[in-house]
Amino acid sequence: MFEPGNQYWKFRGKHGKTPAYTPDELWEEFAKYAQWVAENPLFEEKQFAFQGVVTTHNSPKMRAMTETGFCLFADISPETFRNYKKKTDYLEVCTRIVGCIYQQKFEGAAAELLSPAIIARDLGLKDQHDHTTNGEKMQTSITVSATTDEDIVKKLLAKFDEEGDE
């Protein structure tokens, strides 16, 4: 078998699995996914009756982008995408992908092309209720904070550090 003290491992050309995508290829694959989402809406079947005649109409509905949907499209596991996010050379492209998915959902919900309640929960936006009015009219507001790319990167790095500590 192997001799004690051998150093055959030094002859190996690389260590670990080759990533499925380079950062540039990952962005190109995301661009294909975004185009596919735009070109493949969901359809809602609606029936209308006029003078006793029922007709059916299929209405196109916006399809929301998701990280899981992108992973399925790119044929990578969600774990692989999470691992990409942790790598320095993939951080920028992963941040851009996550930002594009967030923006598409936010804009779709704001225009009521997607369910605002579902998307708000998914994006971590929350309704704040004032329960201290003693019977007076309650005010409801949605808190949205403006973030810069630098803030997003800091939050992602903090999240990755927390996940690594578990």
C-alpha cells in the first residue's frame, strides 16, 4: 500500500471539488434565470359569464424570483449557493444576485403584481402596530430602511460569521 512518510499527496494538482461556476459564470447563469422568470409568467384562470355564456381567460401573473428557484435553474444546491456567499471571490456576485431577487420581489409587491403580505414577510419587512393608543385610532406603518451596497455586504458578512459559529 502506502509507505509511511510518503508524500504522494503533493502530486495532486488541486484540492477539493471544482466549483460548478466561476463568479462570472454564476452571474451569467443568474441573468439567464432572470430572463426565464420574465418570459415564463404564472397563469391564473378566470371565468366570466356574459348573457349565459361562460368564457375562460388565462391571465399572466408575475413569477417571483427566489434563491431556491435560481439554485434549481442553475442545477446547484442551496448549500452550494450558501458556500459561494462565504467565498471572498464570490461575495460581490452573490450580493448582487441576492439584491436583484430582493428588488424584483419588492417592486412586484409594491405594484401589487405579487402578494404584498407574502412578499413583505419573505423580505423581512414588518407591519408595526401602535398598541398604546388607549382606544384611539391606531396607526400602521411599514418600516423600510435604505441600505447601501456596503451595508448589505456588512450584513451578509455578519450573517456568515454567525452561521460559521454554529
